[in-house]
Amino acid sequence: MRLQDLALPLLTTAVLAMAPTMAAAADPQPANEQVVVPEVDRRDVQRPRIPSNDLVAGLFTGIYSTQNFGSSVVTGVRLGYHLTEDFFVEGAYARTQVSDESFRQILPGGVFGGEKETLTYYNLSVGYNLLPGEVFFGSRRAKASAMYLIAGVGSTRFNDQRNQTINVGLGSRVFLADWAALQVDLRDHMFSLDLLGKRQSTHNLELTAGLTFFF
């Protein structure tokens, strides 16, 4: 028997044995086929609409000390905008009644035309939140707070005179809620005044407290 006659049947048997393996290799399992099928249905989630609360408006009242003329009650309004978490701008308008009673005891007729004169001012200031933190009321309640520095320019009208004014000061803000806060300010309003025959620079301290609302 020739060698070629024996090799042909053996080769045929080997090819038939390898056929299933080759077929399996030709049809691999897809790589992205999901092995574990989840039984939890997906639900649509809506993003909450959280307000930015960058706009601020409020009312305040307190004591305004006019140099040489004593102290009086001051009331005003403020409007501000928070540029970032640290910086904000604020505009304010306020008025008070100033008395020259102490001068009337020395000068006949006093300094003003009447016993009282209205002082009004407006300014635009820039503030910087210096010490954000919390204020604790008891052992279980805390409110967010911030101390800040503030300075700006404006104008003061007093006894028919308009005077450019610079104000500097500091304040504290305690948040009663996400939309409201209690604000306390101490400021020095500096302007030149000529009421006693000589123009002089004056320092007029103001201490106020009020409510501010965030929008």
C-alpha cells in the first residue's frame, strides 16, 4: 500500500474534527452584549431650580451722628447685587433731621434757618465678605453669617449744600432664612462742610440695623 493512500483518510478525519472549533471561532459573542439584565426601571430626574439670590433689597434705621450737631434717627433703603461669593455692590439712600439746639444757646437765631435741617445722602459702595461663618443660638440652632468691609462714594445734601462724600465701614449679616437676613452696619461718612464760617472736613458716624431680602 502506498503512503499517499494512508495520508488521505487521516487528513480528512482531522479536518472533520476541527470543524466545530472553527465554527465557534468564526461566530464570537458580541463584546457589548449585556450579561446581567437589571430589573429596576429607570426614572426621569428633574434638576431642581435653585434661585441664585444675587439681588438684595432692604430697609434700615439707626443713629446718625453729625459732627458738631449731635445724633439723630436716620432711616433709609438699600439695593445691592452680589457679584461673587466675596464681592458685592450696594447703593443706599437715607435721611435724618439735624438740630442746632446746642448752638442756639450761644448764638441768637442758631445756625440754621429753623430749629432742624434735613440731611440726606446717597452712595454707591463695594463690599468684601471677610469672615463667613455661623452664629449659634443655643446649642442646637445655628445661622449662617458674614462680616464684611465696605467703602464707597456718594453725595450728602445738608443746609442747601451738596458735598461729595466718602464712606468706609464694616458690617455683619446674619441669615434668618435663605431669602432674608439681619444686617448691622457701622460707617463713617466723610465730607467737607462750611456752616460756621470755615470749611472743615467732618466725620459723621452712623450705626444702623435692618432687614435685607434676597431675590
